[in-house]
Amino acid sequence: MSSRDRILGRVRRALADVPSDDVPYEQAVQRDYLREHGERSVEETVDLLAENLADYRAIVHRTTVDELADVIGRLLSERGSKSVLVPPGLDVEWLGGTDAERVPDRAESTPEELDRLDSVVTGCAIAVAETGTIVLDGSPDQGRRRITLVPDHHICVVRVPEQVVSSVPQALERLDPTRPLTWISGPSATSDIELDRVEGVHGPRTLEVVLVSGPPEGRG
């Protein structure tokens, strides 16, 4: 008998005298809490997202689709990045403004190899205004979880307004719980016993979020 079988057996024995509950889970759990705090317009929601991202020490930029490549190129140049890690489904036009070496995400890449790369550029699944949180779900434009945890500089593109929601409950309704979700509120940070803040312990020290709005010129 495996350890798993022994543990499950103990659970079954512990629940043997518990009456069965025929109430569906969706009905058993009340969800009458507020879905968002206050009423905001789309513009106000995006402004709140930008404010809370900055409060978490993320660096926030705003641009249009037509200027996105130039903005990303400028951010990589200002960082001095010579290499950029690229998820397999990232829009190639996003990197049209940089000469940095484009390094594709590979399953066989070691943490040491990823650590030597200067930056990573990804999209996102959704952004939550009230908490200043970016959510990644491993989609092709975001890649695997580790490519946004090892490199020291992460540029994350958020499409406005379609990827912005007010609250966590609204985000959960649009996310697939079977996907590998990564919730990011600012750059990686922790504090020691003396409350000295240290960034970059378990993720990038620098998170730059680009809020991009509007269709490309001529497609709209």
C-alpha cells in the first residue's frame, strides 16, 4: 500500500460518520460579497491599476499599439539589455524596436542559463486594478512560469481595457483554474526580521508594466 492510499484511507475512516451533503457546491457556498468596491468608469479603473502598480514599486508606462515596439525597445536600451527572453507566442512586432538578442524559451534551459539573460518580455492573462496585480497563466505570449521568475528584469504588456478588471472576483471568473496561474503584485520583495526590504529574492527585481491601448493604425 502506498503512502497516498494510507492517507486517503485515514480520510475515509474519519468521514465515515459524516452524513452526505447533496447540496451542490455552487449553492452551498454563499457568494453575496461585493464584487468590486465602488463604481468606476473604464478610465478610472485603469488609473487605479496604474496607481496600485506604482504603489507596489512596479514601473508603469502607457502607450498605444502603434508605439509599443518603440517603448519596449527604449526600455530595453535604458536597461542596457543585450539579450531578451521571448515566449513562443509573443507578438514579434513587439520587439521590432530593439537589437537585443532574442532568446527563445526552451524546456531544456537551465536556471543558470536563464539567470544570465538580461530581460524577459511577456503579455499577461489579466490585471486587477484594486490590488495592482498582474496574472500570468502560461499562455503562449507569457511562457512558462520560470521565465518570469529567474531573469532580473520583466517587461509585462497589458492590453487596455480588455485585460483590466476591477476586482479579484471578476478576475477569477475569467481565469482558467486548471492553468498554472502566477499572481504578481510588484517586483519580487521580502523583508528580514529587522524589516529591511530586499528585492529580487524569488523573482525579478525590476517589473515594468506597459499599459497599451487602441488598435494599430489602419486596423480600427
